[in-house]
Amino acid sequence: MLEGKHIVVGVCGGIAAYKVADLVSKLCQAGALVDVVLTEHAEQFVSALTFSALSQRPVYTNLWEPTGEAAARHIALGQAADLLLIAPATANTIARLAHGLADDMLTTVALAITAPLLIAPAMESQMYQHPATQANLRLLAERGATIIAPESGRLASGEVGQGRLPETPTLLAQIRWTLGRATGDLVGRRVVVTAGGTREPIDPVRYIGNHSSGLMGFALAEEARDRGAETLVIAGAVSAPMPPGVEVIRVETTLELRDATLAALADADALVMAAAVADYRVEHPAAHKIKKGSAEENGDGSLTLRLTQNPDILAEAQALAEANGLTGLTRVGFAAETHDVERNAAAKLRRKGLHLLVANDVSQPASGFGVSTNQVSLFYADGRVERLPLLPKTEVARIIWDRLAPLLSERSADKVKR
Ligand code: PMT
């Protein structure tokens, strides 16, 4: 995603300027070409040498450098860039950008650029909340800039409030997401990803659940988002943080997950069910907390819970797609298996009418529930099987979308022909 992208990073004079050195380093490690433009005041906080050592490129500070090339450097930078990020953006630079001033290299590049503009304000909270700053940010947003809201926490003054520059992973996610919306191979697609585990109530305080953290589903959602898809995540119980930049619907039980999923399918191009779904629910959950010795107990002190089968959401999605002529809906299931992985996976693929089934052997400690890695095999509807090594879930997600993106195009073309 970042490989070969040309990113211009504008740094202003704020204490958070030091954090941007880490961001530039991460962007370069990911294969991006990074040009850094420092304002005069930024140089008071971090030197040009720091950034040129990290980017392995010259750093731009002076609009008036007396060389023939320098005269049009701001135009050249503006034309070459795939994205301009200004971080930290101070109140002063935000005001200059809002009013179209071009009195230094950074504001001049900002006027010359046609690529997406990301602005990450960072300052004391009074300055950030000031009506002038807010009006300037609104103006910039109306003109198409994306404003990355500052986080709350301890500020340079020692006060606590909103004004901190978000950490590198948040800035990187925003950059990937913005680039994906412009050039990703899933632009124009709507995808639905389910994540996490369902919980089936026993009584108001207890439930039957599973160990899904949401990591696999969120990795799939983030990858789809970064490739430009409009992404809906339907999330059950999770311990991983919610991915930014995607629409989220929270559910608890399998029935809630079923309703939310089926309702989202009418305009979806793909459904990817990474959620760990309870096959059974308690037939009659107790209205009050079950206590020892209560009427729910059997005479011998034991307790019997009668379970009833939940609907199979993927099978219902297939039936709905067939009934409503949703021929362009690509359906992907996961299979969490502890034994006979391949035989069970092939059977699930057929039974649930899927285009792709991702089988994970959850009997291995580093694969499946609650860990950041997964070992999966991809079972295709035409009988092919692709066995992948143990990989980070983010990498598994990338490979899955690599395989799905052409399939989605084929199926949409097919839909148009009919
Ligand atoms: O969240 P993590 O900690 O990252 O863990 C990831 C994971 C192990 C949960 C994930 O990789 C995974 O395997 N998800 C599917 C788990 C599961 O429910 O497997 P299953 O074999 O029981 O179901 C097969 C498929 O049918 C799944 O896509 C499931 O979402 C779907 N299903 C299951 C039951 C049901 N009633 N309706 C369904 O649609």
C-alpha cells in the first residue's frame, strides 16, 4: 500500500515535531518516498539533519534557495506527491493554510498540491478550542482536507486536555486509508466483515461465549478500508481496539449478528464472516441471576441448561442472495477447527455455499483465537487449496483481499452482463 508512494510531510513548530521523526522512519521502512518540509519554527524543535538522515533525501526549509531548480521546487513537490500530511499543524500554520497564504515553503507546497491533504493539529487545548482555530479547521475541511483530531492527555504545559498529536500507528492508518480511497483496488466496493465472538445469555450476568479477540476480523476490515472499500464491521464481544475509519455495528448474540448481517447484504459486494459464532443458545435464559439452591436447580444440586440451535448465518446469507438475485455477493467463511481441518473445511465450504473458506487450525497455540498470528489454508469453490505458513493476522488479511479483489471484479462484471 505504501510501497512507492510519494508522501510529503510538513512539520510545524510544536513540541510534537519530535514524534514525526518516528512516523517518517516508519513510512520509509514501508517503502514510501518521503519528502519533509520544515517550517522555520519547526527547526527550533527538530533539525533538518534528523529528517534527512531518516528519509535519505534533502529536507525542504527555504522557499528562496538561490538555485534554478529551487524556484519551482514547491510546484514539483506538489505535482509529485500522492499525499501531503501536516503534523503537528500549529494554530498559526492552520490559519495561514485556511486563508491561502503562501509565505514559506510549506504553505506554498500546500497551495501547489492537488493530492489529498491531511492535517493533524497539535497544540494547547485552549488554542485548539479557540473559535478562530475551529473556524479555520472547518474551512479547510470544507475544501476537502481531512482533519485528524488531536487526542486528549497531558500537554506540554502540564495541563490535561485535547491537543496531543496522535501516535504513529494512528497517523499511519490515516495515511493508508486516505491513499486507499484514492487508488485502492477495492474503491467503489462495499464489504461487510464480522468480527469477535457472540455471547449467549444464561441469565442477566452470565453467558456462553468464546475466546475471539476480534483481531482477525479487524485486520480484514482495516485491509479492506486501506484498499478503498466502504467497510462495515459487525462486531460481537472483542478485546482488540475498534479500527478507525470503518462503520461499526455492535451486537451480542448470534440472533443479533444474524439480523445485522442479513440487513447489510442488499448493497454489499462481499461478506467475510470471521466472527466466532455460537451454534447454540440457551433456550430460556433466566430473567434473574440464578442462585445456588434456587428453583432452577435439579433436586441433586445440579443445573441443566437446555440449548437450542442458532440459525446458520452464512447459509441464510446464501439463501437470501439466491432469493433476491444478489449474484454479485461474494461470501467468505472461516472455519475454526481442532481436528480433521481440511476434511471439515471442504465440507463447510460446500454446505454453506461459499466462494472461499479460510480454515484455521486452532489447536496450535500461535494460531486462531486471541493471538496476533494465524495459520490458515484457503479453500476455493473450484476445489483448489492454498496452504499458507504461520503469518501475522494483518498479513493473512492482505493475502485474503489479494485473492478476493479479482474475484469481486469478475463477479461484478458478471452481474452487469446479466
Ligand atoms: O478474533 P480472533 O481472536 O482474531 O480469532 C480469529 C478466529 C479464530 C475467531 C477466526 O479466525 C475464525 O476462525 N472465525 C470463525 C470461527 C467459527 O465460528 O468457526 P465455525 O467453524 O464454527 O463456523 C464456520 C463459519 O460459519 C464461520 O465463518 C462462522 O462465522 C460462520 N457461522 C457459524 C455459526 C453460525 N451459526 N453461523 C455462521 O454463519
